[in-house]
Amino acid sequence: MAVTGAVLVLFLVAHMLGNLKIFLGADSFNHYAEWLRTMGSPALPNRTLLTITEIVLTLAVVLHMWSAVSLARRAAKARPVKYAARRRSQASGYATHTMRYGGVIILLFVIWHLLDMTFGVVNPEGGDATPYARMVAGFQPSRWWVTLFYLVAMVMVGFHLRHGLWSAFQTLGLARRYRALKAGAGAVAAVLVVGFLAAPVAVMIGVVK
Ligand code: HEM
């Protein structure tokens, strides 16, 4: 869980920073999107490193879900009889209880998101438009429900990350520094949520057009 989670967190940090390039204008953002496709050129053919990244990401998502299911099965096998009393476990809080459904919502979001921003199938500008045009068209005020869906998904990503990071710290045996690490996990999650939501909100209120 922790290794695949770490790969996904690194991707999220890079993706969030890349998205913020929208504030530098259309040319800068499109140039960055172009660079994603030409990374490693001319030594490597276009899309080589991007395709490797996509394969690693897909494997990370599949293995992350597989680990979640096998860990849940192992936990159920170790304790087939439910506890009589619902004691608050050490890992309490809202995020803990939303990992499973939060994960499913994030997966559904990623499917919609790829159809929207990568393939353009559900985007008003379609797949042939530039990435900047797709972003601006996708978050227009008339499509407020899309922005709302992104907002809900990003909050889910934030909760998922906060709990996931904290759990990874525990796996690594760092839980003794409880307060600092818990606050650290919360801070990383909050920065990512705000960073991700900046672009859709800026388009929605007309700051980016
Ligand atoms: C408000 C938040 C987000 C915005 C505005 C956004 C925007 C974008 C855009 C514009 C692209 C297309 C880039 C291109 O074609 O060059 C993209 C691709 C992608 N995004 Fe996001 N994204 C957001 C959040 C997320 C999150 C939270 C995830 C994962 C949980 C994610 C996963 C992906 C993936 C897997 C791709 C495809 C990368 C590829 O082409 O291989 N995105 N995103």
C-alpha cells in the first residue's frame, strides 16, 4: 500500500505543480503539455517517457487497490467475529472511515477526468483542442456541476491522502512523532487540495480565460 501510495503521491505533487502553470498563460501551459509528450527527445521517440509514466501509474493504481482488498480480507479473517463494543480505534477520524468509498469515488473521478482532459470525449472543445482550451472550456460557469464534481473529488483526495500518508508513516515505524507527522500529513493534503482547486476556481470566476 505504502510503496504504490508513494508513487501516486509523487505523481499528484508533480501534476498539481504542472496545473498551476495555467496561471502563466496559454502558451506556457500548452508548452508544458507538449513537453510531457516530448520528454527525452531527441534521444527517445515522442511519448516514450510519458507512456512509461502511464504504465507505472496504472500498475500503481491496480496494485494499490489489490493491496487494499487483500489487507481488508486478511483483517476480516483475523477477526471473523465483530467486536461487541464499537470502540474508537487508534486510527480514528473521518478520513479513516472514508478510505474505501473515497477510493472508489477517486477512481470514478479519474475515469471521468481522463475522458474530459486527456481524450476530450466529455469536454466541449473535444480531443483536438489544446490542453489550455480544454481546461478553460471544461470549467466554464455553465458547467458548474463539473467543477462541483472536481471539488468533491479533490476533498476526497485530500482525506485519502491525509490518512494514507499518516498510515505510511506508521508502517515506517515513525508513529512516535505522532503530533508532528499527523500535522505534516494534514498540511501536505491541504496544500494539494488548494493547489488542485486553484485552476478550476480561477476559470470559473473568470480570472483565467
Ligand atoms: C482540479 C484538479 C485537476 C485538474 C484541473 C487536472 C487537469 C488535468 C489536465 C489538463 C490533464 C491533461 C494534460 C495533457 O493532456 O497534457 C490531466 C491529465 C491527467 N490527470 Fe489530472 N487534473 C486534476 C486532478 C487530478 C487528480 C486528483 C488525479 C489523480 C487522482 C489526476 C490524474 C490525471 C491523469 C492520470 C492524467 C493523464 C496523464 C497522461 O496523459 O498520461 N488529475 N489532468
